[in-house]
Amino acid sequence: MVALMLAAVADLPPQMQERVVCSIAAAAKYEIPANLLLAVAEQENGKPGQWVRHANGAVDVGAMQFSTGYLRELARYGITPEDVAARGCYPYQLAAWRLRMHIKNDRGDLWTKAANYHSRTPRFNRVYRGHITRKALKWADWLEKRFATVDVTSQHSTIFQSKSDQASKTNYPPVIFNMSSIAASSLSSGLSKP
């Protein structure tokens, strides 16, 4: 499986290879669309060890740019800011876990829920949603060329869609599971340190 993943990312710049491999593996582990997590990872565009301070006092940490507000929540599980800032796949697993919680617990269509990763404020959510839907379409195409995939929107998945989502799905890119990665990973919904 690892050889398949490495071959699939060989044409990407070295700095993107970790992001892609870790995103696909984390998406499979937390049963969320791989193209969705790849879109969020691209949009966040953080780097391991990076700490970005904003004018409002918030700080975003690591490759997946976790806001300090979420760091307090992660601390309940024994997860430190250094864990979030670390190199490797763990920050992507944390992001996949967080996206899964938004998808399962928040209101709205899949893309609004996913954009809650960035902000629940409607105007910021709308802008972020636009960015990640465009990126998710690109990543869906990329995944389909390299892996066996399933478009869960075409199978009327109740996990990711409400009836209104199904009626308007032509406005959104497909959500893609990478079946090769899912078969090779443990499908855990819990959050644990590496």
C-alpha cells in the first residue's frame, strides 16, 4: 500500500508529497472524503512548526493551521500545541477528526459543515466554502486518475447529505473516498496520540 501511495505522489513537488499521503490516510481513517481533506489542507497551506498570529490575537498552528480555540479542546485529550505543530501525519489526523466532527454534528450541507473548519461566521464560511469546493473538484480528478475511488454523493450517502444536498448536488464537486486507503487502514473514530 505504501508503495502505491508513493508512486501516486511521485509527480508532485517533494513538499506536497507528505501533505497528500497524510491527507489520504487520515481521510480513510476517519471516513471522510479524501478530496475534501486535501482541499482543506491546500487551503490552509500551513507548514510543520508554523505559528501564525492574526490581528485579532488568534494563532493558527502547524500544517493544518489549527486555531488556538481548538487547541483548548484538544488539550482535554492530552494533545499539545507541539503535537499539532509537529511534522508528519498526526496533524492531518487531527484535522480529519475535526472535519468528521463538523460533518457529523453541524448543520447545513456538507460544504458548509466542512467550511466550519475555518469559521462558522456565515460570510467567512461562504468564502472558505467557495475555495474548498473548487479545490475539492481538482483533487477529485487527481484521485480518480490514481486510485480506485467512490463518489459517495452518487450513492445517496446519508452521512454526507441531506435531501436538499442531494437535490442540489450538481452545484458541488463529488466527495471521494479512496477505497484502496480505506481497505488498508483501521477505521477509528476516536482521537489518540501517535
